[in-house]
Amino acid sequence: MVDRSENRQSEEPAREPKKVFEKYLRDLQLTPDDLRKSILDIGSWKGEFEEELRKEVPNARIVSVDQHDYPDYGVKAVNIEALPFPDESFELVLSHNALPTVVAFACGDRDAPTWSEAEKTIKASLAEMVRVTAVGGETRLNHIAETEGGKPWVKTFDKVKRAVEETLLKLNKQVQAEFLFMGTDQVNSALKHTYLLKIKKVPR
């Protein structure tokens, strides 16, 4: 087992795999049957979900990818807009809190791209996730969130939701999708409203 207390960049706080695993189960509405499917975890960070999953399901079929390489953890860097997998490779494609990173960039939390750049990434990323999802399988994304107070997330959430809906409209013969409201949390001085996006790929 990897020792997660070492070889960490100073700006990256440690995450406990068990807590990460529990968040995935809750936020992505994962069932015991889901855990036995072939899984792609996009934005996996250092593979904490995979580490804990393999304790629960020793023969788990999962690939963990991120925007950065973490060779000590078996996580490879990929371009989310051009995933290096054949069509219909996975029964379940997950992204826990990866898409909001794009939203954060658009909101100006860091060195931000323009909204048009963020919108392009969102649309291309979603299309790629659906492409590598098997017919009958699902893509699930959480948290797609809006926040009241502190930062201009509300306006941006509306833009993100519209970009998602436009992408799904183009894929309408391939997918059935729903936004699920997951609840509201207090984050510092702001209210965060959290959504889960579930996209089921159907036969054409």
C-alpha cells in the first residue's frame, strides 16, 4: 500500500482515502452493484477512491486519471477533451468535483481562462465522457454547484448548466440525462447548492 504521508507536494494537503471513498458513494449515488462495474475516475487526484475501492472489491475494474501524473499512485495525466480510450470502454464514468475546477477558473479563483474557453472545455469534456461510456452505462458528475455570496458562482452556474444542456441536446439520441439537487451546505460565508448530473447512454 502506498504511504500517503510522503512524497507530497507542500501545497497539496493529504486526503484520507476512506473519507474520499465515502464522499464518492454519497455524492455520486454509488451502489454496491456500481462498484463492480468497469469504472473510469476522471479527476481522481492521487487515486484515493481507487485505493479504498480495491479494499472493498479486490477485483475492481477501475482506471484513475487526472490532469497531473502521479506515478507513485498509478494515476496518469490525460487531456479530458481527448480521452485516450476507445469508444464505449467503461460502464461507469465518474467525475467528483473535477468540472467545478473549470468553473472556478471561469470565476476568477485562479489564473482564469475566458468564459468561452471554459465553455469549450466543459462541452468537449462531457462529449468525451459520453463517448467512452458503454451503451447502458452512465456518466455521473458532482459537484456542479452554485454559491450565494462571496464569489460570482450563481451567474456562472447558470452558464455552466446551459453549456451542459447544449451539449446534451447534441447528444440527445444517445443519452437520457437528469440534474438532481443534492442539498445546500454552508461554506464559509456562502451557501453552496450542490447538483449531481447523471447521463445514461442509450442505444441509438
